[in-house]
Amino acid sequence: MARRLSISILLFFIFLLFFIGFVLASEYKNMENLRTEYPNISEKAYSYRKSNLNIWAIKLILKFLFPFLLLITRLSNRIGVFSRGSGRNLFWAGFIYVIIFSIIDLLIALPIDFYSGFILKHRYGLSNQSLYRWLEIVFKNFVINGLVFSLLIWFPYLLIYKSPNRWWLYLGLLTIPAIAFVTFISPMYIDPIFNRYTSIKDDALGQEIGVLLKRAGIEDADIYRVDKSRDTKLMNAYMTGIFKSKRIVLWDTTMDKLERDEVLSITAHEIGHYVRGHIWRSIVLGGLFSILLMFLIYKTSNWILIRSNGSFGFNRLCNISSIPLLILVLNLYMFFASPIISLNSRQMEREADAYEIALTQNREAAVSSLNKLYKESLSLPRVSTIFKIWYHSHPMPEERIEFFKNYIED
């Protein structure tokens, strides 16, 4: 491995550890300030936040360490040699490689996912999930993601092989229709694999939501209740889909724990995402960002590969063994793009908050519903500035509540 590459890798991991340390210090300082400003916050909320920060740090390190170790130990190359076997074509080589890769990834992630997604949630009273149900969801996610990845991986590698200098452009251009297609089919065919969706369009609450939808000009959207109480005690609602698949989805916990006006207020927020074009904006911006991302992956992956001097066991990007390299570089750029992505998300949430007030004219319900949502989830009024910039997709709870109280419609 070239000295310049070795130094670059070392410096990045040093930076990553420094970044984690800085974020943790900022978060702990923020919690100390919150103790003074909000004396009624329970110790349980602080403890839960600290546990989640530890999990975040471990997952962030693993995101880069796992694919790097697969490369540097040449385990990826050995899996690739096995997958290609005696003359297997690209489809079967990719299929076998991804299945093996997915199993290894699952085994490494399983302990931390079990702790964060099952043990911790039960310890803090946030989950209704049985162990069987948790395993069921893990298995379904593994099968769906593994199958889709393994069945489609041959296509980008065919592009890399056929057009080593332009594959990034073709793949990026295909992202917009691909995202739109997934957004269209997911509510109808993917989501029901995990939970049961029941139409409430003709119920009393559904008719009231229908009034909001008609006022917003999207009365053809469906309205569903989903049985999330089997998994969690938390509350949520969302709007998803495009064209004929667009729908409002209310968690049953939301319907059971909030007052009618509060449910309508939350629903209005989700309607705002659709009316303000956030779903389409995400599809288009996601596609355009993907073109840039693919170009950066193309440039950086080849730069690393050339300077690896065969350390990974392969020297061509079209080798199926390069999957961890592509994932490593993808994670790198997604990490540094996170502040921009989070900023855009917070802006859309602010627009949806404004639309919520405009549609319902009910500030009290907006504030009370938010207070209940955040209290139920053991959320703190705010996080540190660095964590907000890097990761927070929503404005801080205290910011949103202040916005609802003082917002003046244009």
C-alpha cells in the first residue's frame, strides 16, 4: 500500500475519533446546561440519551472499520474468488458474494442492534416488542435487503466493466426513476410485509382527516392506521407514496394516546410535506445528489485502488470483491454530506410546521401534541449544536414549540 494512502487512512480514523470525542463532550455539556434550564427533566431521559450516544459512536466506527477490514485482510477478495467459482457469470458471482457479505454484516451488527433496538428500548419502557417479533423484523429486513441487493448488484458492475469511465453518470441518471419507483411501490407492497394497515377513511376520524385533505387539494389520498403498538409505545404519523399510492399513515399509538385535535394537527403537518412538494423534492434532489456522489465514488475508489498496490487482492474496480471499497467510499461521502442533508430536512420540517398551523389554525393542539410526542420518547428539548448540524433531521423540540407559539402566517 502506498505511503500516501496509508497516511490518509490513518488521518481519517484519527479525525473520526476526534469527531466522536468532540460530539460526546458537546452533548454532555449541553445536558449539564439543560439541567439548569429545565429542572423538571427526568434522569431517565438523560440516561437514555447517554446510552444512545454510546451506540451512535460504536456504529459510526463500525461503518468505516468493517469494510476497511474486509479489504485489508483480503477477506473480500477470498469471498470474491469463491463467488466466481469455476466460471460463474456476473449475476451468480454477485448473488453469492452479496449473500455471504450480508450474513457477515448481520452477525457483526446483530449484538449492537439487539442491545439498542430491544434491550435498551425495554429498559426505558419504550417498547412492546416480544423477542420473537424483534427477530421476525430482523429476518424480514435481512431477506428483503439481501435479495434486492444480490439480485441487482450485477447491473452496476456490468456498467463498471462496459464503461469504466462513464458508469457513474449512467448509474446516477438512473437514480431518479429508481427512487420514484420505490416511493410508489413501497407503501403498497413493502410496508405491509412488516405491519398490518387498516383503512380508516370511512371512520369518524378518517372523515375529519378527509376534510383536511380536501382543503389541501389531495382528497384522493388514502388514510391508514398501522398496528405499531405491537412494536413500540412511541407515537408517529407520516405521509408516503406518490400518484395512486399516496397515503396518510397514523400509528395506532398516536390515535390512542392523543386527543382528536392533536391527531389532526399532526396529520396536517404530514399533509404539508406532500403539498409543499417535499416528496418530489427529495426524489429529484436525491437523484441529482446521486450523480455527484457516483462521480466522487468513481474518482476516490480508483484513487485508492491504484495506490493500494494490490493490498486488497484485486486491482480492478469491476471485480466483485470491490463491494466493500465502494461501500467504504460511499459511507465517507455520506458522512461529510450529512450536514447538508440534515439542513435540507430541517427546512422541510419547518415548512411542514408552518403549513400545519395554516391548515388547522390550532396552535394549542400543535404545541400539546409535540409535548406529548417528545415526552413519550424521552427526548430532550435540544441536542448540542454539532449534533444538530450533523445529524438532526428536525428542528429542536424547543425551537418547534417556540415556532408554533409565535409563527405569523404570511
